[in-house]
Amino acid sequence: MKLENIGEQIAERELFLQNDPSVKVLVRMGKPQPFPDGLGYYCPFQISGFGTERIFYAAGEDGFQAIELCFRIIGFKLAFISREEGQQIRWECDEQGGWGFPFPEEFRDS
């Protein structure tokens, strides 16, 4: 399923690049919605700031699971972007260098 927007936004987090804090990475999450066929829910999200504005989503049996999985996928996407771009993405509220989203330890910046 291809989405054109995230729908009703329920959350937003601003991250930045460690070596250039003026570069912002914005994570936006939309409200979970039922799939058109009524089988499960999806939670849309967008990560912008690296030349992409693409909309992604996580799917779950209900809205709560869709949100939970959305957090995990955001963590993986940020880890992938950070590694692919050779940039250390940071969140001002995490002194340990995290983003406030779960992500695999093997992707943690050193």
C-alpha cells in the first residue's frame, strides 16, 4: 500500500546531525488507522531531512501493536540512514546518543 501522507499527525520528534546540528531530521507519526479491508491496522510515519519525504507504515493486529511496531521500524530506519549516510544522528534529550526509539545495539554509533 502506498501512502501519500501520514494523515492525522499524533507525534513529532526533531533530531539533528552531531557534526552539524543545523541539519534537522524530523520524524512524524500519524494516527493508526484500519486497513481498507478491515484486517488489521497500520501506523504511518515519515522521516525527513536526508532528501527523502517518503511515507512508511507499520502494520499490526490493532492500533497499539501498529504503534509499537512503528517505533521499532523507525529505530531501524534511523540506524540504517545513520550508517548509510555516515552521519551520527542525535536527539537532544538523550545524552547517551540514542534517538528515543528502539534500535539494534550493533548499529549504535561509537
